[in-house]
Amino acid sequence: MCLLAAGLIALSLTVGCGSDTPTAPEVDTGQLDVGAYSTKPVPFADPDSPDIPRYFEAQRLANRMPVPADTDPAFKFQRAGFAFVRTDAENFDADAKDVIAGYATTGLSNEDDDIAIEMDTTVLAFPDSAAAARAATALAKTQLTTNEPVPIEKYPQASAHWRPSTQQLRTWYASERFVIVTELTDNAKRQLKTRDVPALARLTERNIDTVARRLAGYQPTALDKLGTVPLDPDRVLEYAVGRLESVNRTGKEKWFGGRGVYDGPAVYDGKGGLHLVGDSASGRTMFEENGIDRVAYNGGYLFRAKDAAAALRARDWNAELGKDYKTAEAPRNLPAARCKQSRKTSRSASVRYICVVAHGRFAASAVAPQLIDAQQRISAQYALLGAIE
């Protein structure tokens, strides 16, 4: 089973089998029902927030970060990674005052959270190694008061604390310009009221190994230079379907969730896009076989493949039903689209319906609580892709 994030919410998608695919029929985009969604590409620009370039820097950081399964293949399942520039952690603004941006991922050893080992990895980027070292020390010290210190044998300079109340091992480690935070919880042992802290410490070592190796030599963009870095260098986000103002948060909260988490337009390369795929093994296979080199997110997801045939395979990968979905009605006048409905009543209403389509080198998916909304989003997305020069 594969999972893709809708903002911070995961949706179930399953790998499809590659096959010869017929040429897509001609579509009169003027006959598509797009509702109030725009079908005109709009270059993406920071509308009103000085933090937007920092969130895009976090996405570039994600392009260098490993997925949890790179640390241990047991972490087959993922939740959506997310960008942030601040958190609600105690004293964060003072302890990490020089932070440029951060990115967080979550890996799970089982689909059922209650019996899974969960590994949360957060990377904070700083202007230099001294700022990172100061922040790692300060962040760990703030959390030390009610926790038990734990040695990390391979990394004696790391600060690791065991929190008995949540059965969680949390570690802070400074590596070059970054602070790597690893949080591990064995939920099965927590329910059984047992513990194996040494095993979690060894897993922490492997995670630090993996993350530090991938980040080695990478230089984050300085805060005063962020405004010079293009937000959408390949113009992929420009052609991603947008959102309706009626469903956007407004004012300062637009595009932002709790704890400073960013839920606005985003663009990743092929490696960073894997943080949005819940089954990273099957996701990586699909990305590599079809040459997925860009993933954009706004009102839906947009995948750029190596050619049109690869885009159709990516569409089919997203369209598979698996055990969690059943077929839903496709949009009118768009025979190349596929839609499905979640069978799980407990699933968030935001991901009840998924519609997918391919056009040229691009595959796209749209999710919505109502079928008509998913149909209109994917129809508008198809029309937008037809406008690519």
C-alpha cells in the first residue's frame, strides 16, 4: 500500500502494474466542468509572508534528506513530511534563534500505529556549525528536566533523553550546519509496559549515520539570500491547480497549520517527493522507473515524468484501488481520468475521494471530501496542463 499526503493528511494509493497504454483521446477542455477553479497558469510568487522563502528552503532541505526506510527498511510506512520554521516546543525561539528552516519526517514499522515502532526525524538548518552546536545543546537542555539521560555510544556528543511517561527516546545531535533530532517510540512495548532503551539507542545511531551522510557538505541558503532563490525554477508549480479562496485560511494563517507547519504550495525534486509517499519502497520504484523528477503540491499533486508513457504509468499507479478504495464516477468529458472513493469510514473526510489523470509528461491527483470537488479539481488540472508551452 502507498500513501500520499494531502497537506498533512495521508491517502492510500497502491502500485499499479506497468502495461502498454493507448493514446489518450482528444479532450475539448472547454467542455470540462472545472467549477470555480482557474485554468490559467499563474507564476508562483510569495504573496505576503516573509517566511515563504524559508519554507521553500525547507523543501530544498527535504531533497537531501533520506526517507525513514533508508535508515532501516522496517520503516516501510510513512506519514507526510512537512516544512516548518518554528514549533510550539518550549523555548524554541530562544534555543534555536538562528534557525533558517526545518523539515520533519515520520516512519512507521506497521500500518497500525498501536503496534508500530515510530521514528520521527527532524532536521534544523543553521547558517554555520557553531549556531547548530549551540542550538542542539540548548534544545536538549530545555527538555532535560523530567527525562533520563541515555548515552549514544557512537556519538558521545549527542544529547539523548528517555521519557518514561511516553516511552520515547529523543536525541539531539549537531552535524555540520544541522541539528538532527531523532524521536523513537516503540508503541507495542509502551502498551505492554516494557522497554528496550538500548535497542532504540542503536537505531538512533543508524539514523544519525544515515541523515548526516546525506546532508554532508550541503550548505543551506543564508537568510539574507533566500529572496534571490527562485521558488519555482522549472515552472511546475505554475501549472499545478490552485485552491479556492473559500477553502483557504485567510490572513496570517493562510497556508499554515498548527505549530508553524506549512501547508501551502510546494515543489520538490524526485528525491524530496518521496517524503510524500507513504510506502517508500514502492514509491521509489515508481519514481525511478518513470523518471519522476519534480513533485508539486497546491490544490492537488503534480508529478513530472520522463515522457508521456511514464506519466500514464504514474497515473495508473495512483489509480489502483487496493483494499481501501472502490471505483467512483470519473469527471464528465474527461475519459482519461480515474476516480476512487475510500472504503474506510474512519479516514479523514479530506481524502474521501481521489481523482487522477495524465497529460503529456505529467500525472496529477486531486483529493477532496466531495466527489464533485475532486472531479472539478482534476478537470481544471488537465486544462492547465494543456496550456504548457
